[in-house]
Amino acid sequence: MAYLVLARKWRPQIFSDLVGQEHVSQTLSNAIRSGRIHHAFLFTGARGVGKTSAARILAKALNCEQGLSVDPCGSCSSCLEITAGQGLDVIEIDGASNTGVDDVRELRENIRYLPSRSRFKIFIIDEVHMLSTSAFNALLKTLEEPPEHAKFIFATTEPHKIPITILSRCQRFDFRKIPLAKVTARLQAIAESEQLTVSERSLGLIARQGEGSMRDSLSALDQILAFCGEKVDDQAVQDLLGMVDRRLLLDTVEAVLQRDSRRVLDAIRRVDQSGFAPRRYLQDLVELFRSLIICKLVESADELLDLVADEMLQVRKLAAEVSLEDLQHMVTLLLKSQGELAASPYPLLSVEMSLIRLANLPRSEELSRLISRFESLERRLGSTGSVALPPPSVRPEPPTGPDPGGAAPKKPEAPAAKHAGKLGWQGLVEHIKKNRPMLGSVLEHGRPLHYEPPQLVVGYQRGSFLLGQLQDADARKAIEDLAGHYSGRPISLQVVSLDDTPVEAPLSLAESRQAEETDRMRRLREDAMSHPALKAVQDVFGGQIKSVTPIDKGFV
């Protein structure tokens, strides 16, 4: 007798055999019990998760000779024919091979005839997304008004390629990838029934290779049995599947968490000697660090992680040794390293540098201690009180006599503009600026040569724009009116060139502010550099002072 592969031999025959698809089994079973059976079903999901098997089980449940039942007998002629794929009234069509409109037209002709001996004529179309647009259009009319004796079951791995007009006329069931623990348990049951000797660790590797597909996992088990016979060796499974040893991955993570660079490099060397791809190694590490994060976040993480029992214990132990912040930082760096690895001419060296960097990252506990030192320093700074600065220095009067070096004598400085009580030059400028901002700004940059009512003399550099502004009669008239209002008596404005004045004119208000600000910053930096608190900061953390920024604009 020809050998029957495990995927066919252990194909699900009733709804309870569908592993990991309980939501589908329960819904279809309830529909059968209540008699609310739709005319068209769409089964979607990854390969090998039970779509076609579920379609055959549903067909047997609808056409079983014992009557409509969620548990078809499996022994009547109808059930046996459907199991063997030879049912006269259950037509299985490969959508990838029958894509044309003529194939669908032939199907429509076939639908017209009643079933030969069953309750329903059932059409199972696998990979239905492969049908052409014209074929879908031809099928649409039949789905809109199907005969009572016809049922359609469509299966596909790519539902997004099916027209919405077809989707809206079907009951859709999404088949999930099967969790690793459930695949492992199913493989264990099959191994016991087949009298095979396979460790739980090897079954876990085989299930992981299937990536959520029961059919792929059974195919991998068949391959292992062909290589090892009925007694399976763990190392042979690992070598045959080309997977990174899970113990090696756990050793790597443990070495990183313990900051043991030597063990990290040794683990990478073992990976290289085993012939594993650095990219796959890094990908498995990312998944393992993700498992640690989930263990930190969720108390019962077994259902969220594809880990066998012994691996789960080790992952929980490792997760207890590290903080969540550190794990998140590590995963971020690993994901970045994955992107860099694709373009690296030295992939193994890139992996080494990435993991060494992880092993030497400052831990969050160290950062907490650093923050505590900052807080302690802040308290010390708060206890020193405010910084006392010396009074502003007085600019010495320039000499009025001949320069001892023989240079030409400087112009004598003009006396400061006289004030009429509180009505001084600055007050006048602020008054004009409040009423006429542009004229006030012009006066702000002028040098007050004389201000004693009824006369005001202001000087500007020859040829300057500001001098030209005040040569306008209307502008001068406006200033005189505002100045008269401010002084309480008529004011006559005279605008002159500074080059024509015999004495050194006092600074303008704008120049005085600039000089004061420059002097203020100089004194502020000197005092900051000599402040004991700042010296304490340098003693603790080191570094250089690049700039000093005032935080109190009232500082003088």
C-alpha cells in the first residue's frame, strides 16, 4: 500500500478536529443546528490552517445520509465519497486552473440540475481569487439568485483580490494562524498515535518551522521522519530545519542582560560555526526580546507567546532580571540594526557590534542614580541663595586735554541734556514713541546735544537715513507739538550733523542700552564662572561652559 503523508492521513474529519479555529467550528455548528445555512461561504486565511478541510466537513455535515448533523457519521457513502474527494454532488474546483469565463459558464449550467442523490449540490472553489474579472461577473448572477439546492464554499489566501460585489454576498470566516502551543500539542498526539519518539523540544522546533500552518508542520515532521526514522534526535531536527538553536538564543540574551561581552562574542561565534544566517539570528533575537517585554507587561502571557513550556520558564526568569525601559531600548536598537544589516558588507561584524553595544548600554538603574545626583545638586543650588553681583561700573570721563602720546585731542564731551525736573530726555522719547512710534524710534537713535525748553537739539551722523527723516518739516512739526505737550511749553527742534558739533555728544538711548547689555553679560558670565555651585557641577560631571543665558531680565 502506498504511503499516505501525515498531512492527509490526519486531516480533520469533523469540526472538533479543526485545531485553532474554534470560532469557525462553533458558528457553522450553530448554523446547522438552527437550520440557518447561508448559500455562500468564504473561508480566508493563511495556507494550511484548515480552510479546505472545513469546507469538506461542512459538505459532509450538509449531505450526510444520517441527516443534517454537526458530527457527520463518516461512514455513509456520501461522507466516504466526500472524504475521498469523489462526491458526485460535491464538486471541488481549483480556481487557479479554471480562471476563465467559460469555466464559470459551465459551472452555471451544472448548477441548474438537481443533486443526484444528496440534499445539496455543493461547489467548493479553492483559490477563488485567481478567477478573472469576467469570470467573477459571470458568477455574480448565480450568487444573487442561487437555486435552493446549491451551496457555494470559496477558499482563498488573498481575499482583497475578490470583488466587493462577491464578498457582500458571502458569509466570511477568517481562519487564524494556529498558535504554536496548539500545533505542538497536535503533533504530540500524532506522534504518540504513530508510536514515534520525539522530544517536546523537537516538536516545538517543528511547529515553529510551520509558522502557524498545521499542514506545513506535518510536512516538516514527515521530512524529519524520513531522515531520522521513528526515533528523532534533537540535533538532527535543528540541523535539518536550519533553525537557530533556541538554547543558543537564550544564552545570547542572558549574556547581554548580564553584560558579559565575552559570552556574547562566543554565542555569535557558535552561530557562525553552525552556518546560521546572521539575519535570521538577529530576527529570532528580536522576537525573543519581544517575549521578554510581554512577560513584563502581562502576568499570563502564555496565550500571547509562541513558546513551549520550558522556554516559557526561561523567558520569565530572564524577564525578571531586567527593567521594561531597558528591554524597550534594546528592541529599538535591534530593529535599527536589522535595517543596517541589509546593506552591510560584513553582516557578522555588524551583528557583533550591535550585540556588544547592547551588552554595554547604561542600565536604567544607573540613569536613576544619575538623576538622583542631579536632584541633590539642585537642592545644593537652591540652598546657595541668589547670586550677588557688584554694582555697575562707572565709565570714566575721557580726558579733555592733549593726548600724552601726541595724538590730536578728542572733542570735549557735551554736558548731559538738562532735565526739567522729572521731564527728562528719556521721558520725552518714550512719550513721543507712545504717540508716534516711528518718530520715537528715530529720536531713540539720536544723540541729545541740548534739551532745555524751549530748545531741543538732536544730532545724527552726516548722510544717515535718520537725519534725512527729521529733515521733513511735517515730522519736525509733529515732534515739536508732542514735545511741547510733554514739557508744558513750546519747544523748537533743531536737527544737526554730529560732524559739525565741537564737542563729543553723549550716547543715544539705543547706544546706552546696548552698552549696558554688553557690560551686563560680561559681568554675568564672570560671576557665573566663579560661582561655587557651578564649580560643583563641573566637579561632578566635568565638561566646559559654552554660553551663559540670563533667566532674569531684571538683572543689573
